[in-house]
Amino acid sequence: MSLFTQNTGNNRNKIITYSPAYTLVPTYECFNRCSYCNFRVEPTTDSWMTLSQAREILLRLKNEDVCEILILSGEVHWRSSRRKNWFQLIYDLCSLALEMGFLPHTNVGILDFAEMEALKNVNVSMGLMLEQLTPSLLNTVHRYAPSKLPELRLQQLQWAGQLKIPFTTGLLLGIGETEDDRWETLGAIADIHDQYQNIQEVILQPHSPGAEQSFDGLAFNPDHLPEVISQAREILPPDITIQIPPNLVKDDHWLLACLDAGARDLGGIGPKDEVNPNYPHLQVESLRNILQPAGWKLVPRLPVYPQFYDSLSDKLEAALSNSAMSYFLANSFNFIDKTTHT
């Protein structure tokens, strides 16, 4: 049994992982208009990142403790004349990150099968939030968000499974769904993983109001988050890790309660949360000051979990052995063994 499996419930291995990460945003423009969004700008109003700008950023990161480069983008409509250039930029950013010794993880919304297949070659993992599968949200927060159709998002997980892409997905909590909606969404994730065995983690993200959104919903009550985590732990297969964003769980008591309930990963930690810009990331030392007195050990991980290494191409496996990754590999293998053990 791998440590990721062991860490899915209460046990003596009180280890919490995180990914030392930096986010590159090719563009903030997005054709979706989710009413809770604090990320997007209107299409054609944003200057896209250039490869030279990205290279300058990545050169600076060479001296930082960063292994994951999260490519996070707003969506250019699939019928837009600019879609091809948008996708090429994303692909080139991933290639550049690999070339410079980092490990890319891409989350850019709905992709077609060919786009996903291409990005598989330059990403060690990919992701897309399901958010919620309830169709009723198409009349509220997703009314003007064509790519939030539940069947489209579920299809992305299925395609990722067919392509054997290590994948991260998750739920957005408190956007108008019911408890039954949450359990149904978690059940759908479990079903896909049972079929393809490619979901490495599920994020449970509480809605946290920001300055730019039009949605007037309240923040998700943190008192309820440990209960959701506990229920998710019952629904999801044990080899899927549950992730929570610590900057959205402000109270130290509730953060520890979430870990006691079964959360075992804190996601990518970098200088800025691009999706929730009003909620600065808690940095590693601050997190350790919270976790260590309660007996938890915070350790870095790579953006691909060890049980998925064998699904990577030779090129991506070579990237895992890159000298720039040696620090993180050493730390990861101290606590997370690729082999099975009892």
C-alpha cells in the first residue's frame, strides 16, 4: 500500500503534502461568465503572455523552491479564430517549462480530445474542476457559462482516463448545490476512477466571495467542511487523495479539523492564488506553525503522484529525474515510496 493510500483516513502517518508551485496565466480572458468568478476578463481585452515573458519568470524561479508550473488560463471559445493560437501558446508554455527543468500541470478548461492528447506529451498531470454536476446551476451561477455543461465536464474526465492522464478534479462548495448534488458529483468521480484509475486527487473548494464577482452567495460555512470531507472519504476510492486549499479555511481549528476528517493535501502553494486573489496563500512556514503542534508533518510532493509515474512518456519520466527536481524527488521519496509496503 502506498503512503497516499494510507493517508486517506485517520492513522499514525500524520503527513500532509503540498506542491511547491508557480502559476503562469496565458490569458485571463474567458468566454464563460460564471457569476462567482474573480479571475476572468472580457474576451479580447487582455494581453496574452508571451514566451519571452514566461522565460524571464522561469529563469527567476530557478533560484526558488518551485517544481510545479501550473498553466492556468481563461477559455477562448472553441469556435473562435484565435483558439488555435491560444492552444499553441499553452502547449509552448508547457514545453518551455519542461525545457527549463520544471514539471507542468495544465488546467485551461474544456479541451477537445486531440488537444488533450497533445498536451499529454508536455504535462506530467492535468486538471479540471467538475464544480457540480447539477443542471439547475445552468439557470443560476452558470447561466452564461457554456463550458459548464455537466456532460461536457464529465467527458473531460472520461477522455483523460482513456488517455491515461494523471488527473485532478474537484468540487466547488456553496454555489447553490444541495448535499445530494455533492454526493452525486463525488459518485461520478468515483465511477470514472473505478473504470480508468487515473484520478489522483479531488479538491474540495469552499466558495469564498471575492471583490469581482456578481454572485451574492455567502461563503461556504467552514463548520460544514469537515463533514463534507468525511463523506467524500466514504464515497471516493481510497487511492484518491482529498485536497483542500488552506487559504480558504481561515481558522486554524477548522483547518486541523479538515485534516482529521481525511484531507491529506494542501495543493499548490505559491506567491498568489490566481483564482481567489482576495485570499493570499498561506506560505509553508506559516502552515508548519499550524500543523506541527498538532503532530502533522508537511512535506513537498511533485505534481504527479508516484503511482502514476509508469503512465508517463519516456520524455516526461526523464523530466522527473532532471537535476532541478532532485531536491523534491529526495524529499518525496523520503515519505512517499513508489513501491508498495505495509
